[in-house]
Amino acid sequence: MMKRYLPENESNVKRYLRYGFGAFWSIALVLFASWAGWSWLILLPLIIDYYYTRFINWSWASEHPNKNVRFWGTLLGDVVFVLIAVTILQLYFFQNFVIPTSSLEKSLLTGDYVVVNKFSYGLRKPMTPVSLPLAHNTAFGFKSYLDKPHFDYERIAGTGTVQRNDIVVFNFPAGDTVATKMTNPDYESLCAIYGRDHVWADPFIFGDIVYRPIDKRDFYVKRCVAVSGDTLQIVDNQVYINGDKAKNPKNMQFNYFVQTNGRTLSAKLLDNLGVSLEDVNQVPIAQIANSVLLEDKGFKPLDSLGNYGRIYYLPLTQGMIAKLSHESYVKRICVDIQGKEESDFYYPLKSGYGWTRDNYGPLVVPKKGMIIKLNEDNIKRYRRCIVAYEGHTLGKKDGRYLIDGKPRETYTFGMDYYFMMGDNRHNSADSRVWGFVPEDHIVGKPVFIFFSTDKDKSWFNGHIRWSRIFTRVNQEM
């Protein structure tokens, strides 16, 4: 008969409590496994043994006569428990995420470490559950997850749905295919710029071309400006939704040319304005000498010798412009408006629409159940949704479009989609570049900043932004 390691001198009350906890955790695991995947039931025998049968000596390390074994055994058990607990929390409930770029300044700053609440829009069942603890898609230069088992998209109802102006964390839709040595711009943009054959043929420059499942694509954070069913248009940097002017974020930024009398914009001034040094560029002297561009922006020489002073290019809010305007050495501030010559690199890529960063659309955001007619125009706009996100094949034969090999006149969308943009409108690679965000890519809402660093400053001069630690993410406009 197998030996049982029952607690010594256990009272009836403690024994019944142990049985009660065992019943609670067993039922909780079964309910959890019914949603997350039945493979989690592998833990059920361990729960039953810990609370009931006690065939495993769970206190072996803590009761070992050798103090070194007691110390290291207990430490190892604690580390394993923490890793398992943190992995489950990150997989299913909460996610920590560091803000990598300035695309949402001033709402979220580069270097903010945030906690993402996955309950906000409903818990999404992990599609690729087997991965290294505390790793997302890579670890030590290698893939950190197994492709199988793999589950279909499922989501249980959350505390709300994605609304206009929400700040949302999501898996990068264009991150399904990745050039490992050049992740920015995205793979589709790389193919549009260099040609697909060249990207695949030059691993020295672009690296391996890999596919990533939805939940292992990089995390992005942007503001939702249009929800499913909306018609979005941008006219001279102003967003319109369904024909009406959209409310602009309070600290929305655009890139501006700033002309001074030759004086530099000091690091202290830029720090006071809240401008990251990586976002500040000075127009080269050669470009100033070839002054056609500057004259197009309304800049003129400051003297008879053709001296333009210094010209800077940086993102500014309206409040920052007001402060700069009071500096006597600042001569002119002019917003940058992008010309149509770059329109091929905005979604849909190479469409011929002439859409740019500042003048875009109109474009209807797909909604689940929405029906479109299959024609050349709609194929340009929604091919990626049909093929990459909803998993259909799309072809054309004898002048008719084929969906999954069958002739179709129309297509019905199977998911809701969203259009995301950064508040730093001219320094944000967003839906204007790579298109819609499908509902199955939505992760959650950032709710809490638990740490924040400023890479422009040293450790002893403001590197840690103490004022932002343990603060809530401000979702307000």
C-alpha cells in the first residue's frame, strides 16, 4: 500500500477546510479548462493529491534535515510557483507592456511600463498557449513558443467594448509575416518598397521571413479613432467620422518646421516643452541652400545674404507652439503637410488613391455582417481583411471574383474592425499605413503605469520619471 503524507496532528476543522479548498480549486480548474482548453486538466490530479490523497510528500524540501536542501528546495519551489502564477496571469488576465515609441505622446510616454487589463474588452482565449514564461515571441534570439497546440479565436464578454477614443493595446495586424532583421517598416511595406523577391532573397539585410500567430505578434498601442461601421476621412490633418469633425486629443501633436535667427533650441528648452530628443531634427545646410522646399513652406531668408538661420523639424502641440512663439529668436512656425508623392506607401499600398498621412479616405471600417460588392475598388480596400484576417482565398476568373474557389458577387465580413491612430499624428505608424485592426487582435486597455524611464536623461538626472509611477493611464481626450 502506498504511503500517504498526511499533516500531523491535524484537527477536524483544518481537515474540513483542506477538503473545502480542494473542492473549490478543483471546480475552478474544471471551469477554467472548459474555456481555456482541456489540457489544463493535467493539473487536476496534483490538486486532488495536495488536498485529499497526499501520496506526494509536498513538504519534503521544507522538512529535510539538511539545511542547504531545505533552503534551495524551498527557493526552487517558490520560483516555480511564481513563474507559473505570473504566466497564467499574463496569458489570461493582465499583461505588462512597455511603450516603445512616441506615437501616443503626451498620453503615454516612451519608456512607460503599463499594465493592460484584458477584462476590458473580454478575455481572449490564448491561441498559442505553450511558450516560455515571461517571454512573448522571442527569447535569447530564438522563437519562444510552440506552434501546436493552437486554438481558434474565442472571447468571453468583458466589461465593455472598444469605443472611439479608447487607448487600446492590440497585436500588430501586419506582424503576421516578419522580416526578422527589419521589423519596421512592416513586411507588406517592405515588399512595396523593395519588391517581394528582393526581401526574400537578401537574408543579410532583411533576415529570415517568419510567420507569427495572432497572439504572438508584437504588441502595439494606439487610440481608436473609428469603430466598425464608421466612415473615416482625414482632411488637412482633421479627422472626420461619418462626415462630422472628430474630437481631437488635447495634446495631439503634428510635425512643424521651426525657424530661428540662428540660435539653437537648447536641451533645457526642449525638456521644458516635453519634446523627446529623438524626435528633433535640424534641416541640413545643403537643404537650406537648396531653398525650394523652404520657400514652399513660406520660409524666407533673414538677410540679404540668403541666410535662413536654423530650421528645426519636430512634433509640437498647440500649447507648445504658444510657448515657442514667445521666444524672440523664433521667426516662423509652420506645420508640415505631406504631398501626394508618398501616397503609394499608405493603406491600401499602391492603390492610386493619392491618400496621404494628412489627407486620407473616405474609408468605411468593416463591421461584422457588413456586405460589400466585389469590385476592383473594394478588393483594393479589403483584400487583406478577406485573405489575411478572415482566412479566405481570393481569385479572379473570366472577369468574376472567386472566394474559396467559388464565384461570388458580394462578400460578408465575419469580424468587426477598428481604425487606430497615434496622438503624435506625424510620428505614428498606424492604420493609415497598415490598415484595420481585426477584433481577434484586440488585447485590452492600458490602465496603470507601474514604472517609467526617460532615455534622454541619466540615472542621476531624471532618468526615472517618479511622478508617473503608480498612476492611472489617462484615457480622456
